[in-house]
Amino acid sequence: MSKKFTAIVEGIFPPADYTLSRRRNVEKDTGLSTSGIYRQIADGTFPAPVLLGARAVAWVDHEVAARNRAVIAGLDRDQLRELVAWMIAQRDPSCKKQSNYIN
């Protein structure tokens, strides 16, 4: 990963534990609407959720926190995409295969 993201992920990656949040909490934490979250997922600037069951998803808390730090730090769209791609690459391989939002 690029050194430019070191300050953003410092203290977040690797996480001490893995916690998940459902959509309502993610909306509250980011200030985004449901459609805004999914629009940014499609754009590659927001981490995709992981599948909990047939019809339930949740977001990895430390990924959302790192994305929020990146936005506050003023990263541009391409930098956000790079950060999100890196975060998803850090996931356990079984998580990567679960979500329909990850290519």
C-alpha cells in the first residue's frame, strides 16, 4: 500500500477485533443515505458489505472508519478507490467471495 495512506489506517489496521455494523449505523456514522452508500460502492469509493445471510449484509467497522478518515483528510476520488481496493484485498478470502458487490 502507498505510504500516503499510512496515517489514515494507522490505529485501525490491523484491527484488534472485527466488528460489523448494519446499514442504519453506517448511515449514521457517515452521514450518507442508503442510495448514497450504494452509489459510492458502485463507484469503488466505499467498502462493500459482507454477506451475513441470504438477505442480510453488514459493513466492517474498521473499513468504514478508515474511509471516513480518508474523506476528512481530503483524499480525492482516485485515492479513495485505491484505499477501498486495498482494504477489501486485506479481507479474509472467504469474505471476498460472499459479497455480490465485490468484483
